[in-house]
Amino acid sequence: MANTPYPQSYYAASANAVPPRPTLQGEVETDVCVIGAGYTGLSSALFLLENGFRVTVLEAAKVGFGASGRNGGQIVNSYSRDIDVIERSVGPKQAQLLGQMAFEGGKIIRERVAKYQIQCDLKDGGVFAALNSKHMGHLESQKRLWERYGHTQLELLDERRIREVVACDNYVGGLLDMSGGHIHPLNLALGEAAAVESLGGTIYEQSAAVRIERSANPVVHTAEGRVRAKFIIVAGNAYLGNLVPELAAKSMPCGTQVITTAPLGDELAKTLLPQDYCVEDCNYLLDYYRLTSDKRLIFGGGVVYGARDPANIEAIIRPKMLKAFPQLKDVKIDYAWTGNFLLTLSRLPQVGRLGDNIYYSQGCSGHGVTYTHLAGKVLAEALRGQAERFDAFADLPHYPFPGGQLLRTPFAALGAWYYGLRDKFGM
Ligand SMILES: Cc1cc2nc3c(=O)[nH]c(=O)nc-3n(C[C@H](O)[C@H](O)[C@H](O)COP(=O)(O)OP(=O)(O)OC[C@H]3O[C@@H](n4cnc5c(N)ncnc54)[C@H](O)[C@@H]3O)c2cc1C
């Protein structure tokens, strides 16, 4: 029997205790079979259970094994491509609907944490940091854009103000979003899984879906069992492989890496990030960081197209951290890990149906902590027959990566190299 553990991350080392979960054996019957216990799957399961559906979740490894248990923990609003791009590429009604939903995911997380008493170190406040005047201009227009959609918890930071929230000399200003913030991502997923079980849902771990039998009453097969369901939700994201071949051509798994320092102590931690906000810079290949509850710095950045695991993560990410914080040159790195997110060409989520009863949402292209929570709500609405918001996502156009599955990685890497150069020269 497969037994895939968590990667050796800070999050796995500081995870809240959870009960052992069974592997699926034999046949079960349910209303909805959810494939994948990341935020997309867990959020869908929770909304469905709250609306009276019977739900069975199949997880190939462990709850939060994928990006949801490894990410930077930053609650970032809107989508990986912002609403202005959506406004330009779809009609006004669809753009309006998507814009109205752009700030809902963060609210859902906070509601979940409060309702189910989830211990995940939730903190309010996220900063977008500008490295040059072009970035600052972008943040000014982002503030105007988000305010147009009713988001009012935003403050532009000039060069003096940003020094008060982050001790990094590289920034010329920033945008503070008080409805952003940060969490211990694995503990959020574990708390949501416990909430699913408290409502009568079942989660099977080490139970990868290996085949979907498509019919009016679809069946999901695992190595030792099967789930008969009325509906299936596919939520395997970058770890799905080729289970649903139609989805693979229009998205590409990519790796991104994170390091965690040894505890810095209260004094140094407070010097770096006095208000304990999380920060991401405005580069295309961006750096992001925050403090943990035990005052370590978690620092992420970099992208590996095609999701190959780099041999020495610390060698890639530590120099980026020292560029932002040279004062950490003597601090030891305790953890380094990689995780996969799913990129689409448009960087907008890939959402839809296959036939009448298989639904999917994936590919939020890097910023997915908030979107995936919204996705669960929108998927549950669609299964209840209210599909207007689901269809606003499902109608977004998606295209295959140039070069097909064989050449998409070098093409994307070439694109990233170009954007990396633009970042470097502040273009
Ligand atoms: C290192 C890293 C840092 C990030 N930082 C941030 C951040 O700070 N802020 C932010 O907004 N976003 C961030 N992201 C993105 C964000 O984490 C993801 O968008 C989000 O977690 C995706 O959730 P998901 O549930 O769709 O997928 P995942 O969390 O990847 O979950 C998919 C699950 O499905 C399971 N699975 C796959 N195939 C099968 C199968 N056949 N059968 C059963 N189970 C299956 C997997 O094992 C996995 O547990 C980051 C991503 C990474 C990798």
C-alpha cells in the first residue's frame, strides 16, 4: 500500500495533531466524490456538506500534501491576472461578476477560521512592495481598480511609510491591504479537514484516484476501492497528472521554493517586520516572505517550469533573502522545500464541466490561497443548480501552451527569462 508522507517542511514539523485517516477499501456510495484534499477540494466539501450533500474526499497522499500545505501562507486578494485584464478580455457582465468575487476568498477563510475554531496563526495585513517607480504606478492603479470593486481596506505607502512596516532598503513604496494577511497553510487545511469530518464527510488518505468511469452514475477507482457518486469534483491541481487528459494540455505544473530560517528571536523579528504583515514584491518572478508564530522568516521565490525539483533549494533562495535582508547573513536555514502550482497561459483559473456530472477547478497560477476557497463555494453553488458565478469562470477562454506537452517547458522558461530580465532592469 502506498504511504506518501509530507515533504520535510516547517509546516509539517509544526502541524497540529490529527487523527489517522483510513485508506479506501471496497465500495462506497456518496453524492459527491472530491478528488484531492487541498483547499479546492476541502472548501468544496465543506460548502457541500453545509448544504446537505453527502461527500467523500479521496486524497492521494495526506490532507494538504500539495500546494495547500506548502505555500507561503500569504492571503492575497484577486487573481493571478488582475480584474483589468479580465475587463479587457471578456464582456462587461462577466467581468463585473468576476470582479465582485475577487475579494471573497479572504472573507471565506476568516469565516472558516472563526466558525470552526481553526488554529492556524491567522494575521491581518499584506504588503505589495514596489522596487521602482513603475511598480509604484502599477500599485496606484491597482488601488483605484480594487476600490472600484468595493475594496476599501487599502493604503498606499510612500518610501518613509514602507520603512515603518519592513526593514528592507530596496523598496520605494508599497500598497498595504488590511484584508490580506497570513496563515500557517497546512494547519488551515488540517482544520478544514476536521470541519469536513465534523459535518459527516469522509476523507480517505493514501487513496489516489487512478481511473474515472464516466457515465450517468460515475465511479472513481482507487487501487483498493471505488466510489460511486452523483457528481465528481476534480481538485488535484498540479499533482493530478494525467487522470483527466483533457485538462493537462491547457495547464502546466511549475515548482516554487521556500526556505525557513531558525527562530530569529523577538527583537530581530520585530526589527524586520514590526507589524507582522506579510510582504510580496511586484516583480513578475516575485519574492514573498513573512514571519511565523515562533518568529522565523519564511521566504519564497523562484519558479521551475515543468516542476522539476531543484537539487539545492537553499542555494537558490537564500541569496534572494539576503538581497532583501543582508542583516540575516549569519542566520541558519532550518527548512527548505519545493511545491508545485499549476500555471495556465492566461494565468486565470481553469474551471468547467466534463459532461453533466464532472466538475473541475484548477490552475490559479501562483496566487491561490484565496481563490481556491472561493472556488469551493462556486462549485457547490453549481452542483446546487445555481451556476451563474461558476459559469463566469468556466467561460474564461483557455489555450494550450505553445509547443504542446513536449516543448511547453522550454517555451515557458524562455518567457520567464524575458520577464526576469525586465524585473532586473526595472522595465
Ligand atoms: C511553494 C508554494 C508557495 C505558494 N505561496 C502562495 C501564497 O503565499 N499565496 C497564495 O495565494 N498562493 C500561494 N501558492 C499557491 C497556492 O498554494 C495554490 O494555488 C493552492 O494551494 C492550490 O490548492 P489546490 O487545492 O487547488 O491544490 P493542492 O493544494 O495542490 O491540492 C491538490 C491535492 O490533490 C491531491 N491529488 C492529486 N491527484 C490526486 C488523485 N489522482 N487522487 C487523489 N488525490 C489527488 C494531491 O495529493 C493534493 O493534496 C503557493 C504555491 C506553492 C507551491
